[in-house]
Amino acid sequence: MGSQTLARLGIRTHHQPCAACRMLRRRCDSNCILAPYFPGDEPDKFAGVHKVFGASNVIKLIQMVEETNREDAVKALVYEARARLRDPVYGSTGTIFQLQKMVQDLKLQLKSTNARVLELQQQKDQLLGIFMNVDHLDVLSSVDHGPSFSLDYEDSMASNLLIGKPH
Ligand SMILES: [Zn+2]
């Protein structure tokens, strides 16, 4: 049975007041501007914004924005109110300052890491250059001394054979 049918029958349906109306002790009807954003089962949300901004300012702020943006606006107000209650000096600005400091620190860290990467890259290039030169020299030396080495080798083989075979 729908609520309209119940109303026609003269039976009052029990309307659950929103958290705002309950706190403000006013009648909450289907036109209540606060009801969609402050459900009765979340009283803390309205308590915070009421304490920090005041109920009439909250209503004004909600009325100022388009209906499609109201849910986001209320979320922001609730967040700001909680931050202000937690930190009476800086409120949500405290969090912004902290994050800005973190960004600054991370930027510095990134800068020094990039410098270190560049330094290591240069070291790697230098080492690669040295290895390339060593390889190059080896090739040259084996070409230059190749025949004499093989002669030496044959000589030593011959002397080994001589040693190995006593007279
Ligand atoms: Zn209400």
C-alpha cells in the first residue's frame, strides 16, 4: 500500500526526519533541502557543519550551487568542518600545507635522483669506453705478437718433449 493511498485513508505515514531537522527541531517534509544530504542515520555529518558554519549558512551554501553539484558541495563542507574541528588553527589548510611540503620534498628527491641517474649513466659510458679500448688493444696485440707467441709455444712444446724424453 502506497503512502498516497494511506493519506487518502487518513492514516499518517511516519516520516523519518533528516539529521538536520532533528537537530534543529523543525518539521522535516518532502521539500526539505537538507534531507537528501543529511540522512537521519548519520547525525555527525550535520552536527559538524552546524557547529562550524551554522545551519543557515549551510542552507545558503547549498542553495547557491546547482542541484547536480550539491552532493559534492556538502561532501566538501563536511570534510572542511571535520578538519576545522580537528585542527582549530589550520583546518583543512593544514592538510594542504602538509601535502604541498611533501610535493616540494619529493620534487627535490626526484631532482637529486635524476642527477644520480645521469652520473651513473656517465660512469657506465666511461667504463664501456674503457672496455671497448681494452678489447681493441687485445685484438691488435694478438695480431702483432701472434706469430712469435706461436713460435714460443712451439719452442716450449719442443723443450717439454726434450725434458719428457731423457737421453
Ligand atoms: Zn529535513
